[in-house]
Amino acid sequence: MPIRVVIAAASLLCATLAFAQSIRYRGAPDPLEVETIVGADPRGHDRGIEIADVLVPVVAAENGAVPPGVEPLPIDIFTTTDFYADAELWHDPRYYRCNSSAALEALGGATRLSMMGDDPPRTAAWGYCDRDYPREEIVSPYPFDTAKAHYEALQAEAESRGGPTVYTQATLPDWNGRYERQRAKVSTWLYGNILQVPTYLSLLTEDYQRYFVQQAYHSTRNQHQWPGTYCWPEGFMRRISQFGGGDTSIIMTPGLILDIRFTSQRMTTQIYVGREFNEDGVVPRLGEDVARWYGETIGFWDGESLITWTSNIQGWTSHGIHDYSNHLQSIEIYTPRKDANDNLVGLKHEIVLYDDEAFVEPVRTVQWLERVRDLNAGAPIPTDECIPSSFPIAGEATPASPGQTIEYVVPDIYGRPWAKIWEQYHEDGMSRPPEEQDIFDFGP
């Protein structure tokens, strides 16, 4: 080999190693992409809310039938009378008839269609037992136990290259615009369509596994208690869930960037560039030592990448995914995506979630935002208020008309109110763990 080729190869190797070193705490390879969902889902891959003219269901067997080659369990989530007593079965996909968590909601009528069969829930459909998503593609590829450690490592990387980058209004990258987040069912594990329930459970601590199975059980009985139904807060995780936060607007200044997302209510992430957290409280924060529904966020620029740290989040839930605690924090990296002419076409949004109360280890997802128009084009940014028209009455989501008088028990919004409703009205005789029985609950 000529000496000049050896030198060139060595230079390329050094450059490759230097590049790998520079992004080792972000920009890991994108998670594995899959082409189909686990099912069973009456809508198949269609993600719309309205009923389309043509739907191709994804289902392995339905109306009481069992897929070929599968040995069903004697009892499962569709036939049990006490899911708490079945804890030894929770990690067997057959306990859920190999349905994904999103499918369990769909079977229960969440998307206006059902595959519960002639004698629901006993005759509920099966998903595909041979489909799942690798756990190693879900857990964080980065060597950090806390968001703080991750953020500081990213800052150190930026500083090693002379950063963080400081922009003026004249030099600031122009991401201002309206975006549509990718929401196909196969886009990410977080939407709950491409992984078996036991794989999801393996990410969660014992208490949060129980919360997740509780949600799954009641979903199959059409006993949904979604926060949006009652105009309760949407919560932090709703902004990255499948049906929430898809309509996104980015508004930028050098010191403050707004990531505004919309579902039944507006969700705004305020990114304070160059700020530092006060770490004297329970968790890092910017304002008072009071948890916020969407947390508080600081960030910095590393070249054209925006890196953020969100903390001080109010624990909550979002239907189809797990409950999370006040310990939840996120590291998020927004990276521009450009075409061959260097025009911005969208953003890559890498999200690493840390919650030492809910997760057994940090997890990661990557979402894609497609730029669809300028900020001043199309309809205005939604500013709707959610006006409650349904109320949890006797354990059911019940519509109430203007002028109607109803008896309504005000829930403890910070005490897992959805679970309190289930436990009071739909879990009579079940063997709920003693620590889940609130000694201060003097309700009926």
C-alpha cells in the first residue's frame, strides 16, 4: 500500500474517532425501525380518530379463537376477576393475549371500534405472540443514571469545542415554524403499539408495573379515566404521546424558545437558554419549589443543536403509556434536518427520560418533526380552553348538559384520581396491596 494511502486512512480513522467522541453523549444510532404493530387492533395501521372507508385490522385470532400454536393461559386479563392476584402471570404475553398496551385500549373501544367479540371481554381478540420490540432499543444508550450528569457531560463536550454557542437575534438558527410530529403507530415504542406488555413492564419498577396493569385491566372493560375526558391537566408525557402534541409550533429568541404543542389543551415548553437550575429543593428547578405540569426547562446551544434539561415535573399519566412520578426529568436534543440545498425541512427530537421512581433504568425515544409551514401561515396557533362536559360520576365518565344538576365528588388531583375511581367503583373484592389503601380516604 502506498504511504500516502496509509496516511489518508489514518487521518480518516482519527477524524472518525474524534467525531464519535464529540457526540458520544447524544446522537446514538436511531432506534430500530419496524414495519408492523403487535395488534390486535381493529384499525390496523390507521391512526386516525374518524372511521376510515378502508381499514385492515391487525389480528391473530378473534371472537374466542386462539392463534395456531399458542397455548392460552387458564386465566388472563380478559377473564380474571382479580388482576392483583395474577401478578405471577403479568410477565407472560399470553396474559394479555399478546396484545400491546395500545391494543388493549383499542379493544376496549378507545378508537370507536372494538374486537371484543360476542361475549366481551371473554372473547377478546389476540395479537401476534411472535412480534415484540427489543428492550435494548428502548433503554438509554448513554452511561448516565441522572439527567443532571447527562446534561453536564453534554455541556463539557460543548465547552471542549469552545462552546456553548451563543447566538444573537441576527445569527440565531431560524427554526420558527409549524411542525407535524410523526405519529405513525410504528414510529416509536413509546406509543405502545410495537411491543408486548411484559417488555413494557420490564422498564418499570414494581409499583409502576402494578399501575400499568391496573390501567390495562380497566381499559379492557371500557372503564377509561383519561385526564382529557374531564379537562384535567394533560401532563408532561402527553406532549410526546401518540395522539397528543402532534401539532407543534416553534418560536425562537436568543434567550427563550417556545415549543408549543396542542391536544385537548395547549402544552408549552419554555426553554430558557443559558439559565441554571436552583438545586436546593427536592428536584432542580427555576421557580418556586412546586412541581409544574410541564416542568421547567433550561438549555444551551452546541453548534446548531439545541440541548435541554427539563425538571420539576408534576407526576401524572397519559392514556396508553405508564404513570410517571415527580422525579421524572428529561434530556432532549433538537437537531435540524436539511435538504440538499441546506433548507430546513424538520427537526430530529431525541428524548432521554430519567425517573428513578418509575423506571428501572433511563429510556430513550427519537421523534421526527416535519416542518409544514411558516408561523404566520395557515390557521392561528390553537388557544382553546378545555370546557368539561363529562364528569366522573359513580365511576363512569358521564356527560352532563348545561343547566343539569349533578352530584359530583371533587377528586384529589394529586392522588392518582383515575386510580381512585377504579378502586372505589370497579375493584370491589380485589386483593389490592395494603400500601395502596389510603388510610386518609374517608370516602364511601
